[in-house]
Amino acid sequence: MAGSIQRLTESQVGANVSEQNLDQLCINTIRTLSIDAVQQANSGHPGAPMGLAPVVYSLWQYFLKYDPAGPLWPNRDRFVLSAGHASMLLYSTLHLAGVKNVNKKGEVENELSVSMEQIKRFRQLDSRTPGHPESHLTTGVETTTGPLGQGVGNSVGMAIAGKFMATHFNRENFKLFDYRVYSVCGDGDLMEGVAGEAASLAGHLQLGNLCWIYDNNRVTLDGPASWSFSEDVMTRFVGYGWHVTRVADANDLLQLSRAYKDFLAHDDKPMLIVVDSHIGYGSPHKQDSFEAHGEPLGEAEVKLAKKSYGWPEDAKFLVPDGVYQHFQLGIGARGAQDHAKWNASFAEYSKKFPELADQLSQMQHRELPDGWDKGLPSFPADPKGMATRESSGKVLNTLAKNIPWMVGGSADLAKSNKTNLTFEGAGEFYPVTFEGRNVHFGVREHAMGAAVNGMCLSGLRSFSATFFNFSDYMRASMRLAALMEIPVLFIFTHDSIGVGEDGPTHQPVEQLAAFRAMPNMLVFRPGDANEVTETYKAALQHPHGPSTLVFSRQAMPTLDRTKYASAAGTAKGAYVLADADGGKPDVILLATGSELQWAVAAYEKLKSEGIKARVVSMPCWELFDQQDAAYKESVLPSNVTARVSIEMAATLGWERYIGLRGKAIGMHSFGASAPLKDLLKKFGFDTDAVVSAAKALLGK
């Protein structure tokens, strides 16, 4: 069988290593560590690591620009395992390459990111080797993958970031950024729509720093890939505008080397390397079978596979003599040398361009520059007001002007979302030039979500934008942003039935409740222009998670903050906007977004009738929930049980704040196509509805 070595006993492996092909020994070590970890966990995917070990080994050992002792080096090449189910392939490689661990403070520690003990604890509680790679847990994992297609989508964002940073930071004689991005993907990735969107975008942008390595093993989890997948992938990618090449045998290191060199020789287009491999390579009974895909081989088959590699059949988690040293002399030495050269160059760069050097440091530590909130708009009271998408555009432009690495764009809706960066020097991120801050994602919402994650993982403060109803296309990427604890801004407009004539296909109803249910996601729905300013301030100061910013299409009043409380209360998620005399209300009116105006109007009407009411603005439930008990009691006193919530969305969740006695005014069906004034009447949203609900609760 191609790729096997002479059969050795465990003791002979060490004694005879100098006589063996060290490359093959390292490859088979990756294979057997992966097999053993999956078998011990009695869970996992052994087949892909067995087939792809030569592909990943060749890349890491001979081509990847990466320093295992400095895994946060800004100009490192990025390796993304989009086929996240093959996680042991990555963990074994990280272990053998000697990648160091980085702690929560960003400090490189003198311990391995993936120790042998961690490999033995594959898929166990609190290990650094979960079933699918998680970037916030394991140093060397560039992004969290598992849901297929997400990793390749992230890789496009990383490539965009690399091109932008090269344009922004590089100067004559100082090439700070020229990193490349590699992503290993499989049939499942390329079947997912997000991968098609991402490939189309990458081809259009001519991201010549991007390489996808397609594991063409012709097997899916159900059975032969031919049951569900028969397209000509190579022709498809030529149509996307990619360079395409093929390696006919995954075990042929010479062919792999030529393919990688071909990629490095070009910078005008992304490249797809199609690698014909054998899933479960070396397993006599399960090679090229779906049985090697998603379950352990079984003890007997493990021994037979090891026998085919010339491996000691009973040895478990064996790393033969010479393997660690070979990696150290390869990627270890090369990476250290490249990193040292970069550090020396950066030291000189810092003297000549101290401001840019400071920017890079702040980016890497997720810090904001001095004066990041300089000039943020404060909006005067205005009964007609403006749509929060309008005030959002003004605030976003101010922030982006102050934060030079704030980059993002919209899914072909920038003019509607009001997210175009229009200040002098903002520019457009076009193919070839890669200079601008406005990225045109086209009608590719899912790829946009995955790409802005990749951009953020690379150090940018990235943002995306589209209509709120189309967040459904982005949910998988947004969930991963929350899991990865990265501070992406997901901007949405057209937030409710306020969309009007476009009708229920474009009117969000259930989306707010869904995102509020997502762990580690801040969801903001500000109630006027000044709350918009405070929303952005709160979101940008939240470095360990994404924020969903939800804005209106329709105008709403800008509240008089000399009469009502300051919008600074937004930072606590909810605050008392207007109160009864003496701070002793009989009824509490809670609202978000454009509905806040009706709560305020109802408060004034109730007040005129001698009814003591309080208005609580709740732009961010998650921040309110984080406050201490005393603050929450001060806003929502437990002895006041008459409570009314007003929100043009599904009412799910409001019971936490209004209780079983409270009244939730909201949506209980989809919307309809009509002018807004008719929709408000049909669905019961106005001041009188709030007043009536409050009186009913008070028995009046």
C-alpha cells in the first residue's frame, strides 16, 4: 500500500528511525495519534485524518509561515480546518509541531497548547480537544469550525483582512503583512450554500492570498458522495475566477509540494487545490467507506490499520524518536527565523511609524484607540425625529473615522441600512487595490456573516449589515461569533412590521426572541437617536462577544433628555426613562425601539389622569440581566406587579420582566402588506392601547 513503511516493533521504531523516511514517520504519527484518540473516546471521525495526514503535514512542515513558539504573530499564515469533524488531524499536528499555549491575558506560556494528555482527553469535559475545534479554547485553532462551510467562509474574511492590513500598514521597505490563508474543506463544505457564496466573493475580489484544499475522498457520512454530489467542482471554481489545480494522490508529497509552490507563485486569484484522497487510508476493511467517516474503527481494525503502516499494533499514542525533533527542525526553526526577522523589522518600523505601530498593538489586544468616541453625535429633541437607521449611520461614520481598523459592509443594502462609510478617506474595498473600508458583500448574507467573523479574528473591528428579517440567513455565523467570544457588530435595519408595504416576507417577528435566546449575544434595540449613540458605545466596549444592533426603517421622536432621563442608561441595558412623582409608580410601562414613543405618550396621558406610571426603556435585556439585584429592583420594583410591555415582535421572553400578571402588547402572527398606519391600527399599536392595558391591570 502506498505510503506505508517497513513494519517495526515499538522498540525498533526508535532504534531504526535514522534509516526511515522521516516524512512518512511523521505522517503516520499524525494518523495513529488521531486513530488512538478517537478510539479511546469511542467517538469521533478517524477517516479524514488518516487520508489527509500527508496533505496537512506537507503544508505545515515545509510551507506554512508559522511560529509554534509565537502563535499570535500577526503575520502568521492562517490554517483553517473547515472540515472541523477531522479535528484530531489538527490537534495531532498542533501537538507534534510544538505549538505553545496562550493564556487569557495573551501571554505565551511554556506549555503546549495540545499536550499528549489533552490528546488522550479528546472529546472529554473541559479538555482543549473538543469534538470540533474551538478557537477560544485551543491556541493554534484559528477559528471555531464544525458546521460545514463556516470555516471556508471565515477564511475569506481572513484573506480580506490580510489584504486590507497590507494596504494600511505596509510601507516602503516594510512588508508587515503578506500572510496567506489555507483552508482544508471537504465535499460537505462545498455542498453548503455558504461556501458557494464565499467562493464567489473571493473570486470576485481576486484574493490571491487564499487557498482552499479540497479533500476529494468521494465519501459522505451517508455513503458514496455520488449519491448526492456529482458536479464538476473544478469547472465551478474556474467559473468563480479561481486558479484550480489537482493532486491525484494525497500520499504524493512531491505533487503536494508542486501544488503549494504553484499557489505561492501567484497572487492574482485565489486557488483551489483538489486532492484525491482515501478516507480511512490504511484500514483494510473501512478505507473508502462511510464507516471510516463518523465512528471509531474498532480495536481490531485499529491494529490492522497500524499494521498496514508498519506500526507496532499494540502501541497507543506512540510518538517515535525523531518525530518531535523533525518538526522542530522544520516548521519550528523556519517559523522562529521568520518571526524573528519580522520582529526586527517591526522594531524599526515602530521608530519610523509609531502611530501605525500603536494601532497594530491595539488591534491585537482588542483595544480601542484614544479618542475613539470623539465627536459622537448628540441629537436634539425633535418630535418628528428620525429613523434609528439614520442616526446609526451618523454614529457609525464617526466611530469608523476614529477607529482606523473598523471595516465592514452590507449585503447590497448599504443605502437602505445607512452603513456606507462616507467620510474622507473611507473608500471602497475593490479588487486589486484593497484599500477601502467599505466591503461590498453583494447579496451573500451567509458568506458575509462568516467573513466578518474571519475579519474580526484577524484583528479588525468588523461589521455587517442587512435587513433584520435576513438575519435568518446569517444565524449560523452569528452563533459561532458568540461561541468564539469575538466582538463583531451585526447591524440590522427594517426591524419590525414598520417595514410596511413590503409585507410579511420582509417583516421580522420572531427574530428578536431568537437572538435574545442566544448565549453571549448582546441584542440592542434603541428607542431614539441618543440611545443609538449609547448603543454603539456599549457594543464597542464589549470585547468578548458580538452585538446585534437592530434599527428601524421608520422615524421616531428624539426624546427631550432635559425632561426625561439621559440615554446613558442604555449602558445598563434598561433604565427609568420617566417616573411617577416620588418614584412610587402604580404601573410600569416597558418598551424598546420605536414603541418607546407610545410608552412615553401613555405615561403622559396616565399622568394627566392622576395615574402614577413609570416608563422603563429596555434597549438591551442582556446588559440589564448582568446588573446587580439592587439596580434591577430599583428599575423594576417587585411590589409593582402591574406592568405592560410594548414591542412590535413576538412577546416570548417578556414574561421575565412583566410577570404572569402583566400584559404584553406585541405580535402574535406574521405581519401584512400595507402602509404603516394601517398596520399599526390592525395590530393594535398606539398610545391608547397602552393606556387601556395599564388601566385594565389597575382595575380602572
